[in-house]
Amino acid sequence: MTTEFASPPAAKPFPVENLGRLVFKNAQEAPHEVAVLRLEDGDWKDVTCARYLEEVKGVAKGLIARGVKPGDRLAIMSHTRYEWSLIAWASWVAGAVTVPIYETSSPSQCDWILTDSGASLAIVENLELREVLTSGTDWKGDVLVVENDLVAQLTEAGAAISDEEVEKASLAAGHEDTCAIIYTSGTTGNPKGCEIVHGGFGGVVMAVEERLQDAFVPNSRTLIFLPLAHVLARILEVACFYKRVAVAHEPDTTKVVERLSEIRPTFLVSVPRVLEKVYNSAAAKAENAGGAKAKIFKAAVQTAIDYSTALENGGTPSLGLSLKQKLFAKLVYSKLHEALGGECDRVISGGGPLGARLGHFYRGAGFDLLEGYGLTESSGVLTVNPINAAKIGTVGTPIPGVTIRIAEDGEVLAKAETLFKGYWQNPQANADSWTGDWYHTGDIGELDSDGYLTITGRKKDLIVTAGGKNVSPSQLEDLLTSDPLISQAVVVGDNRSYIAALVTIDQETFPGWADKHGKTGSVADLIQDGDLVGAVQDAVDRANRSVSRAESIRKFKILAAEFSVEGGELTPTLKLKRNVVHDRFADDIENLYAK
């Protein structure tokens, strides 16, 4: 183990003055290449780089005509869609600072973000979100609605603005100027606004390009279904525009599989929960089919894991294992590839821990699985696994220009030029988060001798049992949710005599399980059913085999419903709000420790 590892800076600088200038560069150098795929009347239409620049300039002129000046903050509240992206690029061309707001935000959260950022204008997707945005605030700015034909309205309103005026506005910002104030979704208290600079996003893109040199090849395309309000989706789109990867957008997560078959992406960037869902769906389908299909799937999963494990540290799988992997590639893995569109051979996972078992499965099934790590405060990325040199279970090595240090208490510290400027108007948060040039991430981790980082948990989430044992809940939770029947798990036990867990049942896999076991009714009807309790107990037993007795789960409680963004237990990127769960289910937790 080592305590510090640095990667030299990227060899090339970001080639344009600011992010907005990328659309000008693309139109000039490759006017006929596809920039964006847009869904119109059920068909995907190509939008070329030249056409996209004209649309961006049209909206930018409209914003300028409405009085938007360089440095003004412009809030965007919408599901991921073509117009979200278009308006964001137009805002940068007009010299404005984007302030994303999750479409799931409450009126009080909207009020905080609008007033704290000092936004002068807000753009919302529809009338429903306008009501959410305006119902709980005294903020007096204008609100424009995308679905009121806003793009055409702005383009018409800006008809009198000259190209020279747009050109001047588009050159107003430099690498050190703020391009976005992204509010952390916040598991406690009011969200903090992270000031991201143009050179922060740009520098990350250059570093990732150097690290993943063949990640974006000609005719590449991808589907963005993560919230564009989240830093991972924003840095992905900036990278795609820089490398001229065709981008499609899908706001409805229930339609992602359908869109994948239409777009046939060559690579995907995803949060772990989506990859878990794809795996769990396939596993549940096989399990419910029973007989030979269930046995074949289990054998295929184990083969993929064994094959990937054999690849670690430059290893070579045995001939017998290689033959088994090829057999299952035809029988099983090919269906998984088809579910992701049929042409996707690389998956980059971020936004949370994937878990080694799932990582090995995807790599063993034929995907180049690269897990990375970053924060809003790091402009999206700090580390990523190198192509052809990934270590499953780690989040890779620092990208060029980043230094990672492990503090004495295990906290991960980061130093880089691409880190954010600071928390907007929050000197106390800045003082609490920095020690000199080192940013305190709040995560606990380890560095191996090759510089690969493993995240073991959040500093504030660490459980210390009454016996003094330190337990990271995320490891146990990952083990539990690897079972197709379990969608979410919350491990508890701080200052208690043993570890326990709250468990939710996957609503997609549950009907198949219930049918196979002859059960009727909902999860709420069956939370004390012997077979369901027994199935969860089996998953708990499997998880416990991977930890010491002091860390093992002694009791659990099945909850009647899954945690959700709408319910307030999850952030918009599906991270757990532990404090909310602990408060909301305090009685259930107490009952786990009742004598």
C-alpha cells in the first residue's frame, strides 16, 4: 500500500477559449459530422455540427435579446432532453453560467438554488415544473417554458442580434471563469453550489482523452440517460462534443432498453444501479424459468467472474476456462450485449460503487468495464481504470494532472488544477473542505502500490459498533443487492451490539419470484412470508460469508416499498440519503435491537 500517487499533467491543453467555442470549432472543422441524434415523430434524425451551431446561435441570440449578459446565472430545470443540452450550450455561447436544477427538486430546494445562485432567468421543461419552481419562492426572475415552443421563440426574439455580437459574447469567458454552479444533491442540509470553471471541465476532458486514448473512435455514439443536472452527464456530454461522438438523449429511464436498441450505442456511461438492474432482470428471468435455463445462467455468471478474475494483473485464463467463456458468450452473454444495443463493447461506471462481483461479471461477459471515481467538486472525474489494465473492484488510477493522497484517518484527499473554484458564497464550507491545495473528499479509501484507488466507504457513514469494530456499510450493501430479489439495503449498527439491515424488494423481479413460489399479493402483503424471508436470509448468509463475524448481519427487516427519489430517500442520481432513511424508519431500526 502507498499513501500518495500522482499522474503527470496531460500533454495537450484544452484547445478552445471556453466550452461554448467547441460548437464553433466542430462546425468549422467537421460541418457534416453528426453532433446530436434527435428524436422527432418517432424517428431519430441526424443533427450535423453545422446545423447544431446554427441552432445554438439562434438560442444564444434570443438569450442576449432578453438581456442575458456574460457572467449572468441561468437556471435550467428539466428532464434530460435535446433542448436541455441545446440551451446549456447556448448559455455558454452567450457567456452565461448554467445553474442546473434536478427535475425532482422540491419547491424549497428550488427556492434555495435560485436565491443562493442569484439566477436572473430560469428555464423549465413544462408548466408542471414551472409550478414547482415558483410555488415556494419570492424569487422575481423570469421563467421560460421549453414546451411552449421556447427554442423557436428565442430564435425569433434574437433575429436582430448580429453574429458579431454573439461572437463577442462567446469569447467573454476564459478557462478560469465559472461555467456552471452545480448544487450537490445533498444528503443533509441545503445543497452547496460548486463553482466549476471552463478549464475544469476542459482539463478533465483532455486528461480522460489521454488516459482512454481509443475510447472514442470515429462513428462512435452514445445515449445519455443520466440527469443532465448531474456532473457525470455534463462532463460526458462535453467529452462527446470535444471528440465528436454523436449523442442521443432519453429522459425516461423505463425506455432506456428500447432506446438502446434504436441507437445501438458503441459505449455507455452509467451509474451502477442501471447495470445492477440489467443484470438482475436477466438473473430473475433465468431463475423464474427454472430447470436447465437457471442452471445455465448460474454457470455462465460464475464462468464470467472466474474468467475476469483470471485476467487480473495481466493474467491469462486457462484453456478450459476460455472455452467455457466462449460457449456462454453464444448462449448467454450475447443476449446481454443485445440488451445494451448490440454494438456496445465498453461500459464506464461512475457515480457510486459498482462492486467487484458485478464488475467481474460484465468484464467476463465481454465488456470492457472501466470503473471511475469523481465528485462534483472535481469537475466530474478524479480517477479511472486504464483500458486493458483495469483492476476490478478499484476505481482506477488518478487521471493526468491529479494527485491522490490517503490521510492518516483513511480519507481520500485530492489535488488538481481541475478541482472546482470553491463553494459559491460559502466560506465556511470552503474552510472545512480544504487543507492548503488538498480537497477533502469525505470518502475513505486505499491506494495500492500501482496507484489504483479503492473506495471503501464514506467517512460520515462509517459504523462503529458498541464493541469498537469499524464497519463500512457499503461493502455489505453491495453484497446484498447483488441478489436479484433485493433492490436496496441499508446496513445499520452504529454504537449497537451488532450489525443489522433494512432491505427492499425489487419490484421488477418480485412478480416472477412470486409466481414461481405460488404467492399472491404485493410485497407489503408478504413481508412476513416464510419463503420471502427465507430468500432474503439466503442473501444475507451469502453476504456474511465475505466478512468477519463482527461485521456480519444478525437481523434484517423487509420494508414494504422501495426507496425512491420521489419519496426523498434517494438523491436524483440514486444515492442513498442515510439520514432520511434512519429518521423515517427509526422504529423499524429500534425493533431490530429490541430484546
